[in-house]
Amino acid sequence: MGTVVVGYVPKPEGDAALRTAVAEARLRSASLVVVNSQRGGADFDQDASTQTDREMNAVRATLDGSGVPYEIRQLVRGFEPAEDLISIAETSQAELIVIGLRRRSPVGKLILGSNAQRILLDAHCPVLAVKAD
């Protein structure tokens, strides 16, 4: 059985990535690894931790009804999210990485987000980038 890895953030682009990753995992008869990576530091206090737990519990509830085998990895260790996602995809021998992209202004379109750019350029497997609805 193969593996699909998805980067999840509790935003519309994260929800779009999760929906797409579930659909891809079904098509491929693969398991799903959901990666939620936080940089940590002074901004990641008890309130932020509690909020993240709530958001990830909602993801678990969604995935429980999907019929797709899954694993959730929540990381708070100071690395860039791209580094965590690429590392987990490599160790999982993922056949696909799914990421969400947010809509940008005309000027912002000239510069792709640094995490998305790094994942697209450095991943060992295909990357599917989706936009929020």
C-alpha cells in the first residue's frame, strides 16, 4: 500500500488540500499521513496548543468517516513546515505530496510562498498543489 502525505493548516487552503489528499488516497488505495507543522517559539503558547488540538480533532473526525487509513503527525520543533513535510514524505516513501496554495494578488503571484516553493523543488515525489475554493 502506498502513502499520500498532505500538509495541513487550519485555513481554506489546508481544507482543500485535505479533501484532495483523501480523494487521491482513495484512488490509489493508499494510506494518508497528515502533517501539521508549527514553528513553535514564544508565539506557540498554551492557548495556541489548545486551539491546534481542537483543529486537529476536527480533522480526525473528518478522516474517521472517510474510510481511508490515516496517521496524523503534529510537529512543534522549530523547523520550517516545508522541511518537516519533505522529511516525512521521504521516510514514508510517499508516492504523492498534496499542499494547498492561497490566492495571491497580481504582484504576489510573482513570488510563490517559500514553503510551497521549497516543497515543489525539493520533494522526491510528485507534488499536487491545490487552491482553496
